[in-house]
Amino acid sequence: MTMMTSKHVLCGLVWLLSCDFLSFVHSTPTLTIQEVVLAVKERESRQLELTTLPITCTDPDGDTVRVYRQSIHPTNPCGNCFPIWPCSSGTGYCVMYTPSVGTLNYLVATQYTLVVACTDDKGEEVAGTVDVRLEPNTPPAFTNPPTGYASYSVSSTKTKVIGDLKYDVNANDTDGDGIFYTMTSSPASNRFEIGYGSGIIRAAADLRFQCDPSVTFSVYASDQFNPSVGPSVITTTFSGINQRPVVTNLNTTVKVAELTAARALVYAAVVTDADKYNDIFYTVRASPEEGLDYYAVDTNGKVTTRKILDYEYTPLRTVTLYFDISDGFCKVPTSWLTIQITDVNEPPKIFPNDIEITVYEGFINTDPFWKVVDPDENEYHKWSRTSSSGDFDVDDDTGSIFSKEEIDIDPKVKSKIYNLKVRVTDKGGLTTDGQVKITVLDKNDNEPIFDKAVFDVSANECTKLGTILSKVTATDRDSSFQGNDRLFYSATGRYISILSDGSVVLTSQCTAGINDDTLAHVTDQGQYPGPLSGVPATVTFSCSPCPTPPVKTTTTTTPTTSTTATVTIFASNTKKGFLDNLAWLVPAILLGIALLSTLLYLLWRYCSAACTRCRLRREMLKKSPKSRNVNVKSNVKPNVKPNVKPKPPAPKKKELPPPPEPPQLPEEPFLFGFWKETYTDRNQIIPPSRTALPASVAKDDEVAAIVLKEEIAEKEAIAKERQEKIAKYEKEVDDYKKKINGVETEPAPKPQTPPKPPKRKVCNIL
């Protein structure tokens, strides 16, 4: 049992060893490639099996095998375009072409080498190579005309319409690609076309527009894969064509004088047509384009002016017109006409040519205010005076107006007018005239002069303060224009003062025998160039005693008693006494009543007003601090001298304040060339500036209006300030006069006076 078991174990080991050995003995697969070179067209767009004989792979051991592409060279631009797939027939493997993963380009890679391997996936494999060669695309080739050149004739060209004139150009493409045709013509023309896919040449327009006797067509063909081939040249000759118009006198230069009027003929083109179908048509353009503003061309080819020509406008000094001329079908090659404007001397112009200037008297020299406009270039102008005025002249070069000597319009003349005519001449001798009105205003150039060097004034000890003793006077040769002769006086002395009107006023109480000298000053109120003061005069003041008033006396007389005889006028007959007188007594009584009534009426009519005045006067005397000298009848005995009123003591002196000084007025505003008046009279003119308004002010109206508005506001403020100061000063003078007129001497102690006299009867009646 043991021996048998050992035998079986040994046999099992032998079997196992034999099985393992046999497993290490394996056969290599066999790869069969029948076509080692394959071909594909460069422009192939389909997916193809390039292998006609399949690639096979077998394994002697009967193992399963597979075939795959091990590598490819080059890898670009289409390295993935050739995979190894099982053939569609079901037998073997084929090299495929898949255009969707790349693009073949013969210029980059002409051949691709594939390494094909076969394996049974047990460690053994075998490989082989396959070359895929690219076949480049062949461009098309012309078959008609076969030599690439052909001639073709067309008769009765004018009768041909669209679609006529058929000529077939043929080409062939060995690759079977579609062929496409293009064409050019010489001379260039849009009257012919070629079918893009057919290659047939046809007329594309009415051949009455064909005006050239021959046209050469150059035809090109392409298959979309290769550059166009050609040209195939077809020379076409036309007979019976429409003749072009003929231009005989263009392509030239003409000159025309400046200032040529509008609608004037400049040039006429001459055009002929042998077989015209229509009128001749002219299409004109200009260089520069603005030249058509100067010139026009009508349907007959005549060039005329649209407006007056101006040489000085340099952009249009030279203009070239280009003509496109046709008969409706045939167009003439573009012709040109150059027009040059020649210079003509033109007269200058003066702006403004009639002006007015206002200046002050004296030496006058105005700035140039003329503006000379001369269209001509490089001109020189000469000024001259044409009027006979001997006071003014004009500068030859600048045109400035100046006075030959000092202009003095005094005395007492507000303004004086001068008229001057001028002329300007250019270098060609052409002239233009202008005139200027010069208004010369009175200038404050004369100082006021006192009428006397010494003025004598006097007062006495009893003269009231504020009394006007005299008046000083002065004379100014200037006129009243702008206050030139309006005088203001001033002086302040120990005893007197001089008011602005020249009145000499007593301001301090004087003592008899005193003499005092005071300097009086006078100043005018002229505005330009300003106020002037004259040489002071001496005012000599003297004081005398109070004059002795006449003594009024009252005499009381004693009445004397006289004895007179009484004469009895009645008769002794008493029977007729009362009754006999009744006839005349009644009328006498009535008459007396009438007379009494009349008297009472007269007393009421004329005495009531007097009584009222008397009553008011008494009330005023009660309120007034002044003393009054009243002569009262003394109750003394007859033949006795009345009491004489004692002389009152000398009143105390009261000093008056000095009169107000004239104000310092600001300079009168110079308002944009015109003096704004403060002291004017009804006939006074308002003068403009010393020089004329500049021409730029008239030109730049928008800027000047803004400046003028601001300047007016400023200057009116200054004028208002002057008026307020003058009004204030005049009020101070009036107040001063009222003040000194109301000042009196302090009342002396009242002397003992007799009793008041009885009231006047005339005031007691009512």
C-alpha cells in the first residue's frame, strides 16, 4: 500500500512538471500586409478604406489576435486621419481615411508612414509599415480656346441688346471638381459678363453704349482647390458702333479779369457728334469744389460766371473745371479747363466816410479813427485834405486830424463847428473821399479875474450881524458850458465872510475905528480839465460909530380961555321956532344918518385889517427878544423938556461860525466817450470824447454793449455823488444865511421907561 502510494505521487509530480514546461513554449503571431503603399487625393472629402487587400494576422497557437496602428509619421497636419479599423468586408483590417479629424495639405506633408502591429496580447507581437501617399489636386485646363487665344467679331453692334453676343469658354478638371469662371475686359467695361458656372460671355447692356471698336476679354477658371488658371484671351472686334462725341478746345487754361460781372461768358466748349442719338450732356465738377459757386456750365457747354469775380479771395483765384461729356450712350474721356482770375486795381473805401468828432479847444491831434478798406493786396494809401479849412489838416500817412495851431474859441463860446473834407489815394491813383465834422468844445482854460484888486466895505457898531455889506465880483472869459464860468467865492476874516455868491457878510461885531483886510478867493466850477482859481483880491473892512438918531420931543401946551360974544340968531317971535325949522331939520337928520353909516362902513372896511396887523405885531413883539425904541409922550407940565431916552449900553459881540467851504467834487465821469453834465443849461450840448469812437467798438457790438453797460453804471454813480455833494453844499449855504440873518446883539438891560402910551384909536375901534 505504501509502495503504490509513492508511485502515484511520483507520477503526479512528473505530470505537473511536464505541464509547466509546455506552458512556456508559445508561438509568435504572423502579420501579412499585401499593400505597403496606399494613395489618397489631397482634396478628398469622403471617409474611405484605402486598403483594397486587407491586412491579416494569424497565431499558430490559435490565440486571439488584434491589429492596431502603433505610430504615424508625420503627425501634422493630419496624423489622426489614418486609423486601422476592421474592413467592411468582415475579413482582415484596413487603413482608413477620416477627413473630419484633419486636413491634408500636399505642401506640408506629401506622405504619411504608418507602423502596423499585430499581437495576441500574450507578450508576442509583430509589426510592419504602410505608406500613404498624397495625390495633389489638379487645376482645370481650358479646352476652348485650346491655345488660350481666340478672336471673335460682332457686327451691327448698335442693334444688340442684353443677352446677345454669346461666346462659350470651356475648361476641364481631371479631378472632377466644379469649375468656376471670372472675366476682365480691356478697356474696362460693365457692358459684358460671363456665366460663373457656364463660362458663356453675353452682353449685359444695350450695346449702343459700346463705343470702343474692340474689347479684349481675359477669362480665368478655378476649381476652388487650386489657384485660378488663365487667362484665356478672347479679342472681340465690334463694327457698326455708336461714335463718341469729339471735344476740340478743352484741356486748356484761360484767364479772366477780376470784377467780371455775373453771367458773363468765360469760355465755350466745342463738341461735335457724328451720329448723336441725343443732345450732348455735360457733367462738371470743380477743384476746389467751391469753384462751382463762381462758375456755371449750361447745356451748350458755355462757361459763365455766377457772381462778380474777386481776385483777393485766394481760394478761388485758380479753379479747374472737369468735364464729363456724353451723347447719352458714349462718354468722352474727362476733359478739363483751368480758369485763372487776374488782378484789377480797385478803389479804396473809408469807414466811416462821414463822421463827427468832439474835442476840447487847444492843440488838437486825434488818433487815427479812419479805417481804410482796400481789396487789393500790398496797397499803400496817401491822405490829403480837399477842403479849404485853414485850422485843421490831415496826416499824410495815418489820416490823423490835427490843428495847425492852438484852437481858442473864447470868450463866452460854448462850442464851435469845423468841417473838413479828406481824400485817400491808393498806389494805383484811385481815390475815395470822406468828411468829418469837428465840434470844438469850450475848455476851462481861463482863470476867473476879480473885477477889482481891492474892494472896500464898511459897517458901524450898530450894524446887525449877518448884514450883507457889499458884494465882490469877478469875470471868467469861459462860457457857461460845463460850469466853466460858474464862480464860487470864499473868504473868512475877523469881521466878515464872503459867501459863495460873493456877498460880504458881517460875522463879528466891530468897534469904531477898526480897519481889517481879508483875502477873497474865487474858483470856477469847470469840469475839464478841472476847476481853476483866480488871483485873490483884498477886501478892506472899516468900522464907524453908530449914527445918532434924531430926538423926538413932546410939547404940552396950556389951553387959554377966551371970551366970545354970544349972538342970538333966533327972532324974538317964539311962535315960529320949532315948527318953522321942521321942514329942513328932517332931511338934515336923514342925511346925517346916511353919512354916519357910510363912515362906520369905511372904518370897518379899512381899519379891521390894520387892527389885525397891529394885534399880530404886538404879539410878535412880545415873543421877540429884540428891544424896541418906543417914543412915549410924557405927562409933564407945559413948556418942560421931555425925558430923553438914555443911550443903551453897547451890545456884546457874538462871533459867527465861518461859512461852509465849497465841496471837493469828484472828477466828472467820462462816460464812454461822452461827458456827463452836472452843470448844464437848456441850450448846452453834451460833448463826446476828445477822440472819436474806435472802429472796433462799432465792429464788435456784442462785446461793446456789455462793457458800456458796466461803465455807464459806474459813471452814473460818480455823477450822482457829485450832485448830492453840490446839493448838500447849497443847503449848507442857505442854512448859514438863515443863521446869520437870525443872529442879533444880546439885548441890553432895559432902562426905566415911562408908562406905555395909550393904544392907537384906530386899533380900538373894533
